[in-house]
Amino acid sequence: MSLHYLAAADRYEHAHFARVGRSGLMLPRISLGLWHNFGDVDPLSTQREILRRAFDCGITHFDLANNYGPPPGSAETNFGRIFSEDFAPYRDELILSTKAGHPMGPGPYGDWGSRKSLISSLDQSLKRMRVDYVDIFYSHRPDPNTPLSETMGALDHAVRSGRALYAGFSKYSPDQTAEAVQILRALGTPCLIHQSSYSIVNRQIENGLTGVLANEGIGAIVFSPLAQGMLTARYLKDIPPDSRAAKEHGFLQTQTVEKNHSRIVALNAIAEGRGQSLAQMAIAWVLRLPEVTSALLGASSVRQLDENLAALKHLEFSDSELTAIDQIAPV
Ligand SMILES: NC(=O)c1ccc[n+]([C@@H]2O[C@H](COP(=O)([O-])OP(=O)(O)OC[C@H]3O[C@@H](n4cnc5c(N)ncnc54)[C@H](OP(=O)(O)O)[C@@H]3O)[C@@H](O)[C@H]2O)c1
């Protein structure tokens, strides 16, 4: 790998973008998340390869959070190093996001959604990522013990103070989303985007959230569209030792993979009929909803990223394919 990075001149030639709700911002249809594979436990050379390849293919959006690693904070630190060495000249072409709201530091201010937690966490994230601002700052999860107006006030302050360009929230229910949107709008900092999980085997957002987002003109960026790797060829035969399900800090449980195995096999047959891999079909499927601006993927190798990007070549579904998927994985 060359020491000096020069982005591919044709990086936007085959790239696909979509508007985020009714905002002025466009995001790539596939974005890259750094939750896994970018911690101190992961080789920095692979991290750099994945980020370079992504940007070379027109992926302009990298998604982080204060606690990504392991250990927490290390994904931002590693990203900051690679950013300063490779991507600093391209800052204006990048949409970088971070979040606060999950456990990060000791004491009462290292978690949840108070103004103190959010603003101090964002300041730490900017230092680790070696940037002056992030493009999107998220409340990572709703906080049942902090007034929503305080959390939204912190997002508004993050934007007004120049630490972030846009505000968003993650994992807010339809009702919480509707209320938070009104508060932010009244403050003069509209909510840009909602981040929630969505995949063929997890269709919760279809039960109300997409309706709220469509009404309010807010975009959805959906995480874990591959169900953390279950909707790929990874687990068709067994649980490989280098897979997320086999790793101690992986979050994906082997029991979950085993429980879903027959569905994975059946979905794989539909994907084969479409001339796609299961991963490609799973990505195309989340992108079929008009509310979904971007599919937020993870990848542990450039090979996975390349396979996933090719999903954009075939996004259409026939009615019979959709019906067959509904039968395997109903809403
Ligand atoms: N807001 C939130 O609360 C929240 C929560 C979770 C995630 N997120 C965001 O969403 C991003 C994506 O989440 P995710 O990593 O769970 O997404 P995902 O795309 O569903 O899963 C990614 C994992 O699947 C495997 N994989 C990917 N492509 C593959 C392919 N072509 N063939 C075989 N295996 C493949 C890899 O795991 P292996 O290690 O097995 O190779 C990869 O790390 C995160 O990085 C983060 O930015 C946000």
C-alpha cells in the first residue's frame, strides 16, 4: 500500500447519492460505519485499506460514535490518524458523523443524554478524530431520565457553536421522534436524519417510524442491513473463526445465527435467483423504501466492501421476489 494517498480521479463516476429527506444534503446510498473493525484490536493497515477503497468508490460518509472500538474511543482515534494522514485534503468532500449517549466514560457524565454529557463528549470526539467539526452529531439513544428538551438543546448548541453542521438521533421511537423533531424545529435547528436498525430480519421501523420520517421530511440511514453479517454468505455452512459471531466482543450471538439459519438459506436461494449474493440482495432490499437515504454497512475487508457496493447495480425487486421475502421474514 502506497504511503501517500491520492483519491481515485473517477471516484464519483459510478457513485449513487440520494437526498436526505427534504434537506439540501445528499448522502451515498451506501455509507461505511466504524463500529467494528476499526478498534485497537484491528490492524490499522486493513482499516486504512477499507477507508481508502470506500472513498475511491464514492462513499463520502463515514459514521462513528464516541464508544466505538474496542476499547471505546479507539475507532475515533484510529480514524483521526488515518484522516490526518490520508483524507485531510478531502475534508470538504466527506460527511463525518459521531454520536454520544452510550456508556463511554466513568462518572455520571460519561453516558446518556444530558447537555453536559453530549457537549463534552463531542469535544472529545473532535480531538480524537482530529477535525474541527463533524457533519452530523447524533443523540445515540433516547434518555428516559433527561428532559427531551435538554437533549435537543444540546444538539442545537452543537450546531450553533460550529461543532456540527447537522443534528440527528438514533433509536428514537416514532413518538419520541415526532416530539424531538418539533423541539428541534422550534429551536431553529431542524433534525436532518434518523439512524435506526433495519434489515430483512428486523423490520421494526416499518411499524410507524417510516411514516413519521416521511411526514417530517427527515431521512433514514439504516444500520446493520446485513444483520451484522447474518445476511451474507458468512454463515451459510458454519460459524467461521474470524467472523463477528465467533468473536468475544462481536455482539452477534452464535445462538442468533443458529436460530436464523433456515431463513438465511431460504433468502440465499432468492438472491441466487436474482443473480446477486445474499449480501447484495439484503442491501438492495433496505434501499427499496423511499424513506431510506442510505444503507450503513460495516466491512472487515476490502473484498466484502467491493461485494457490497455491487448491490447498487441491481436495486429493483419483482413483486414475486418481495412476496417470497415477506413470507420468510414478515413485518
Ligand atoms: N446507532 C446505533 O446504535 C448503531 C448500532 C449498530 C451499528 N451502527 C452503525 O452501523 C454500522 C454498520 O453496522 P454493522 O457493522 O452491524 O452492519 P452490517 O453491515 O449489518 O454488518 C457488517 C459485518 O458483516 C460482515 N460482512 C459485511 N459484508 C460482508 C460480505 N460481503 N460477506 C460476508 N460478510 C460480510 C462483516 O463481519 P465479519 O466481522 O464477520 O467479517 C461486517 O463487519 C456501524 O459501523 C455503525 O456505524 C449504529
